[in-house]
Amino acid sequence: MTFLSNQRAWRIVLFALLGLLAFVAYWPQPVDQPVQGALTAVFKFLHRHGIPHWVDYELLEASANIALFIPIGFASCLAFPKKSFWLIGAFGLGISACLELGQLLCLHNRFPSPLDLVTNTSGAVIGAALAAVVLRSRVPSPCGDGTRKLERRLSR
């Protein structure tokens, strides 16, 4: 049995990733607050030197949210390989909704956002798709039938 096909190991990895994600999401202050001034200066510099104005903090934040959930989707797909692809996305949405609700109810310095639900879920789906691509030649179906359908569409 290889590590990629070891469901138990991937469930441990998933649990650790969820713990890390909760740590970041429930940090009392926004995690980027200490570097907010530096980020503003960097974006001003980039905009003065020809980078389009749509490349801004909001794009960086959305990209970071996607990047945070890619490992969640990847590990979920490998931890529960018989689950369909859409279910991995729903799991990502559920985790994101719990995190956003917790921020809304418990953290007055954090601001939940519907866009976070979309970007986080997208990250989980991208992670599951990456797991499918990585394992395509090694394991018949890493995420159920939904992944095979997606793989067929992507390979066209």
C-alpha cells in the first residue's frame, strides 16, 4: 500500500489540516493585519509600474482563500475515495460555512463574507480535481464517478 492510497493516513492529514485551518480562521485579529501597510505599499508600487488596478488586495485575499482550501479538497478526496466529487465540494462548503458562522458569532474583529464561501469551496474542488489528476494512472477512481466525468471533460 502506498501513501497515496492509505485512507487512514489521509484522514489524519485531513484532521490536521482542519485544525490548522480553524487556527487561522479563529485567530482573533485578521492574520494579514501586521502586514497591511506593507501590502498597500506593494500594490501602489505595482499599479504605478503598469500592473492593472484589478490586481489588488481583494484578489490576493480571494487567491489566499482558494489556496487554503486546496489541501483540504486534496486530502478529502484521498481520505474518502468512494465519495463522489460533488460531495467533496459540499464538504468544503460546509467547512467554510462553519468557519464563517463562527467568525460572525464569536469574533468582532473578523468579517465573514459570502465571497469566502465561494472561494473556499472552489479551493476544495480544485484540490479534489488535483488529487484525481495525480492519481489517475495509479488508482482507478480517487473520488468516485463524478471525478471520472470531470476528467473526461478536462481531457477533451
